[in-house]
Amino acid sequence: VTSSTNQTCLGKTATLTATGALSYTWSNGVQNGVSFNPSVTTTYTVFGQNGCGTSSAVTSITVAPIPVQAIAGPSTICYGQASTLTAISGANQYTFAPLNYTANTGVLVVSPTVSTLYTITVSDGTCSGVAQVSLNVNPIPTVAIAASSSLACQGAAVTMTASGGTSYTWYPGGSNGTTYTATPSSPTLYSVVASNSFGCLAWGNQVVLTAPSPTVTISASNTLICAGTTISLTAGGATTYSWNSGATSASIIDAPVTTTVYAVTGYSNTCSNTKTVQVSVFNPTLAITGPTAICKGQTASLTASPADSYTWSTGSPFAGIVVNPSVTTVYSISALTTSDNITCPSTASVQLVVNPLPTVTAVASKTSVCRGQSFTLTAGGASNYTWSTGATSASLVTSSTLVANVNYTLTGTDVNGCSSSTVITIKVNSCIGIEEQAKQVFNIYPNPSSGLIRIEAETETEITITNALGQHIKTLTLNAQNN
């Protein structure tokens, strides 16, 4: 038996040829001149026949393994990344395609820019083998950064916005998000790592330069003043200025009436800074306590406070004065008050209204009555009244039980609370007999009388006769004809 080879590589064929007989039968039933493709080392037996009999022959074919089985390494990388491909083999010669690179090691580091099929041919001197791996290259994100400014003033915020990816991480800081706000104090390189849907990363960079802010100053002519005092303020350290009052000059003049904070913003080379100064205003408040209205003839006490020294319009240097004006009068005062080593003036005034006293009247229905006879007293000229009897009504009806004349005192108070009094006298008569008139208006005789009298009048006169109880007896009209 002869063989094309006694050793073959896995996957290769070997041809066995038997001679010396007329016909042959192989152990696998195949005829002479057969090609075999054993996967392992195999012994083959052939039987030869001729007219004399049968004989056999044996031969072996050794199967050598393919020197490469697979390539180890990633199947996907991101653009720009390197990948290590390792042929799993014990061979001593490797050929890499499409690089046309031959080496005695099965390790290859590649960095393709597009997806590539790599083929490795391996030979150990006897057999050779081929392995392939497809390496997919995914794109990386194209990162862009848009900054609100590439030149920032010290202390000013700069906002940067990234695009081109699906997620972002900013440095320095390590914060996440599409936007990032920073306040650089010196020139700074800001970077962002962007990731896309493939998980591939790319960097973007933004340099932010910084410009110094101006050192703004404010000088004030005084920072503690009295209300209404004029002050001047001057800004420095910048090129142009803007005050919180709206002024744009370096110097301003003002006369604040209350404590005021002045702020000025100075600008130089597109950068700005703000400086403030407080001007404290001492504005003492002077108050006058006391009545604002009195009745004529009354006095009023007026007191001013708080202050350290006083001067009234009356000339008094004291805090309090007592006045008794006859007409409505305005009283004013000037004062000086010291605080925090500054003395400031203040003024106040009060109008003291002098209300006139009411003209109170008391009118009697009769000023001469008989004892027990009723009469009416009527008050006027005020709003509220008080009689000497204690009564408080405007009209008082009374009956005299006195044997002598009586004085009624009426006190009236008006809407301003001012009061005055008047006195009315009621003459009380006994009315026993007939009282002669003080004036010779008519004659009555005889007097005294036993009941019969004669009355003679010079002019027409009406005579009313009442009894001792004041009851009406008769009314007579007398004249010269019917005396």
C-alpha cells in the first residue's frame, strides 16, 4: 500500500494506492485508488485478491491539527480606538491581511478607521490555517461647545452649552448636563466628555480668558450729615461710571433727607465693578405736645421734645411754655439736637385755636310771680345746660314756694366745650291784698279795703284778679269811661 502522504493536515485529503493483486477491497469497502479525509489519525487495511488467494496490507495516516482555531479580541470599537487581535495557536509564523504583515507572533494591535475584516494565516511548518474576525468601527460624537463669552470678567459667570452627544460630563468639576456655568477667576480650560448612542466618547474643549475688573472707589465729602445738607461724591478707578441715581459723571452732588446708600458701577475694558457708600442722615424729629384748642380766658401748656436746646417764638428757651392767648395763635419752636458728634436743627409749630365763650341767655316767662305760681325758664346760646337747681334741660318749668326773691344761675356749654354763666332773678310776691304799682298807672282805693274797692285808670288797662292760690278770678279792661 502506498499513500500520497503518511501525515495530513486536518481537513486535507490523502490518497491510498494498493498494488500486487488483481482486485482490492478496503476496510471501509472502497475500491482501489481512494482519497480519504480523516479527522483523526486513522489505520487503513486493504485486502488484495488474485487467482491464488487473498492477502492484506495495513497503513496509517497521521492527522495534524490546524495551527489556528480562532482570533480573540473585540468585535466592535469606537473610532480612534486600538484593538488587540490574538490568534489562538502555537504556530511560529503568522500572516495578517489586509495588512500583508508577517510576524512570528499571533498578536496584532490595529486601529482601523472603518469596519474591517481581518484574516490571519498561520503555519507551523506542516499545516497552515486561516481565521477571520470582523472589527466594526462605530463613530464618535462630534462635540461642539458654545460659550456665552470666551472673555470673562473676574467674578462673572460664563455659560457653556455642549452639543453632538447624548450625555455630557464637564471638567473641572465633574458635573453632568448639557450646560455648565462657571465663574473663572483666571484663564481656564473647560472640557466636556460627550457620549453617543454607541457609547463612544469624544472630548470638546473651551478656553475662557479672564479680564480684571476695575477697582472702583467712592469718596464722600461727609458720611454723616444733617437732613438737607449738600454732599459731594466722587468715583474713581474706572473709565466710565453709572450711579444708582442715573447719573453718569464721575462726581455727583446731592442733598439727601434720609439715610441713603449710593452705588456706582465703574466700567473698564468691558468689565465692571460696583462700590457703595452709605451717607447717614441725622434728621431729628421735634414734637409739640399740648392742646390745640382752648376756650377764651384759659391757659395752655405746650411742651416740645426731644432736643438739647430750644427757642420758642415767644422767646422762651425752655422745653415747655404756658400761654394765654386771646385769639388763635401759631406757636413755633426751633431746637438743636446732638447725636454721634453732629448737631442738627429741627423745627415744629402748633396752632392754638382760641374758641369764644358762648353767650348764654336765660329767659323767664314771668320775672314776677305770686308765691306758688308756676313759671318757665328757657335757656339759649349753648348746646348743653346746667341750672343751679341741678336740672340739665334747656327749658325749666317750676313753681315758687319761696317767700323771697330767688336767683337762678344757668351754665351753658357749647360744642367746643367752652362754658359761660348767666343769672336770672325771679321776684316772688305774697299777693295778699292788692299790690300798688310802682308807677302811677291806675288808682285803687280804699286801701286797705273790706272787700269793695274802686279802680281808676288813666289809660286803657287790663286788670287780672287772682286769689291767694293764684287762681284766676276775673279780668277787667278799664278806661276813662268805665272806671
